[in-house]
Amino acid sequence: MTKRMFLVCVIMGLTAGWISAQAQPAKVIAIRGAKIIPVVGDDIEGGTIIIKDGKIEAVGKDVAIPSGAEVVEAKGLCAYPGMIDGYSFLGLQEISGVSATVDNRETGRINPQVRAIEALRYDSMHIPIARSNGITAALVAPTGGLISGQSTLIKLDGWTNREMVIKSQAAMQIEFPGIRGGRGGFGGMGRGGAVTADATRLIAELKELFKNARYYQKRKEFAAKNPAAAQPEFQETLEFILPVVRGELTVMISVHSDQDIKAAIQFVKDESLKAVFFGVEQGWKVADDLKKSNIPVIISSLYDMPPVWDDGYDSLFRNPGVLNKAGVKIAFSSVSASVAKDLPYHAAKAAAFGLDKKEALKAVTIYPAEIFGVDKIMGSLEKGKTANIVLSDGDILETRTNIKKVYIDGQETDMSNRYLELLEKFKKRG
């Protein structure tokens, strides 16, 4: 056979294989008999979920199962939408005490060009651990400085960091300067104090930066309309701030005390920003202000200590319930990599201290999806949404519950992880 004939045969073989692959019908999975908790509607006892092309084709009580579908018997199990971590370091931290494995903080104070996705380790051992506890998506965020960079919303499955991306530019992270001095008390936050000169200066610096970005935008627009006018000299920092001042990119502002929250609300109003707050440990003190501002909130880790002793030992646990009852949209976060798996238990703690249990579940599913602008594709079990589904043998917010299967984009994921490896290792110990 000549080289030319051989090449023709190879091409024909590859083409035939491609045509055959294209002709194959999409894989259909039917999850049958589960108690379905769609989050946005009533629970469905003994329901069926049809998955096709990675999406939910149908969900309900009397759903017909297509012929040839792979049937997953789920009687006695509960079907939930995959949970979403509102702020984490998954893929950015491995061992917090080993600096070579920590990549969530950049040097410098103004870093809008930093993107969490660039540092994301798709092979982090913490990702499968979190996934095996029902978490299918997470916001991964850079920290440090005044403007930390851009956070990314990822799915917890993929062969590369790019493959894991749901929303590459989810938010610009801003560490809002605390206006109260004298940190101390229980957990670190002081009981009042004067407005610090540093905080005032840093807030003014932020305002000046946004002012310069708007002016830079006007110069670019003028030059585009007037060929005789020269384009302004390229400024990387301002280029990355432009989506923020145009309202195209959300700012996630880390803010903690009640007075700082009030100052941040005014800052957002003055600058006409699209914002979400993170932390808000003393949000319960200014819940009405947050409601009026219409700014959603990502609750910080409930593993932290109360910010001020006088607030009470349970202030962090009560905070989500107070905010929710005031009408503030909330979501929970792990603020971690190593214990990101515990996301559902933050919601459970809040439920034990006054937050409605259904609202607690929404705060790890549909509410973070709404906050990050992806509620059309995830966050609940509805027709047309991505099939991120968790099958458990009980309430997903309970520590005693076992997660049996996790589907991401309609594909059953590998449940093996480092914790299970260690469990099996020590079971064999003599």
C-alpha cells in the first residue's frame, strides 16, 4: 500500500468514526423513585428525573422513562440540587501552613488584573472531598490588598482548570477598609473606636481609582468617535476596572462590623456599583439598611468566633436568620479549602438558631445561583437546568446523612477521595 493510499484510509477511518459518534443518540439517565427536593417548589415523593445531554429533561411524579434509558433506582433516597459554596479557596490552597501550596493571595494592594482561575489547581485533593459531600460548584476568590482580583465560579469536576469554569469573571474582590480602630475583644473586633486615618485614606483612594477609570473610559470613547484624537495611553489597572464602573462586573466587598457595613452601603450608592457583600458578621445590627440597599450577602464561616463579646456567643449563628427575615438575600460559604466540605453544616447551624430550614437549603443552592447570575442554569431541580444532582440517604444538611451519588453536568462523578483512602487504610490496621 502506498503512503498516499494509507493516508486516505486513515482519513476515511477517522471520518467514519466521527460520523458514527455524531450519529449516536445522546445518553439518557432516569433517576427513579427518589424523594425529589427541587428547592423552588413542593417536594415530590417517589418522583423521577430524566437527564439528557447533561441537562434535566423532565422532573416530576409521573414522568415517562424513555426506552433505552439508563435507570438509576433511587427508592429511599433524596434528590437535591448540588450545593454552591459562596466563597472558598478550593483549588487555591492545599496545606495552609505550607506557603508553596497556597496561591490565593497576591503581593501589592491594587490587583484588579489577578484572576483566580489562573492559579486554580484542578487536581486539588480538597475538590473531590467537597464534591463527595454534595457540593457541585464554588466561588474561588483571591484575597489580600485593597482590590484582590477577580473571583471565578467553578464546577467541582473537570480535567483542567478551564474545563471547570462556570463563570470566569464572577466578581471583583474588594477588601473594604474598616473605619473603626482598636481591634480587640472576643474574636478580634473592637468595641467602637474612632474613624482611622488609614481607612479614610484608602476609601478615598478607591473613589479616586473609580473616578480615573470613568475618565479613562470617556477618553477612549471620544477617541473612537474622533479619528483625529489620540487614544489614551494603555493603563492595565484601569482597563480591568472598567467592567466594574460600567456595571458589567459585580464587586464583592468584604465588610464586617455594623458601621463598616453602613459605610460600604453608602460607597456602593455613591459609585453606582453592582455589589454583593461578604462577611457581614454584624449584619444583624443593620439588617434594615441592607434590605433597603438591595445588596445580597455571602455569610462568612460560622466556624469563626463572635466578633464582639457583647454580641453574645451565638451572634454569628443568629445573624443569617435575622438578615433573612429582614428580606436580605443570603448565601453561605466555607471560606476554606480543607473544610469546604462542611458548607451544609453552616446552613444547618443557622437553621438551629432561627433561620427557616427551607431558607437554609435555598442559601446553599438557588440563592447563591441568583447572586452570581447563574440561576437560569443551576441552583434547583427544574426542566432545562444543568443536571447537578445529589442523591443522599437523608437530609442533606444533617451530619449523619450519607451522600450516595453526585452528578455534575449529568455525569456521575467519582466519589473516591483522600478521606475514604485514609478510612480504608486504618480499617485494615491490625
